[in-house]
Amino acid sequence: MLTLPVLTTPRLVLRVPAVGDAEALAAFVLRNREHLRPFEPARPDSYFTPQFWAQDLSTLAIRALREELVTFI
């Protein structure tokens, strides 16, 4: 059975995000929208919604298991 990578130190745990993280990630990008605007490309309003993040996150585990892409939070 394949498992997703988890990187752990005494003070930090990095893991592949899951659909259950969509609310928190949407809140994070919305909260930081103005601060990050000069450094990020133009984003549609949908980017700042939990629905966008749930859709985006739904493929990350599969892509990590295929060794195509690994994203950590």
C-alpha cells in the first residue's frame, strides 16, 4: 500500500494537504489577498473560496502517489 509523504521534525510536520484543508486555505488566501497582490498573478474571485480549494486539493494525493507533484503544508 502506498502512503503519502510526511516530513517530521521536533517542531514541524509537513504533509500533503487534503480536501478537508480547503476552508483553512481559502481563509488564508483571503486574509492575505491584499498583502500578496503585488507578488501574485491576477486571481479570479473563485480562487478565494473553499470550493476552489476543495477542487484543487482533490487531485494532490493522487499526483503525489504517482510521483508527479508533491505539495506540502
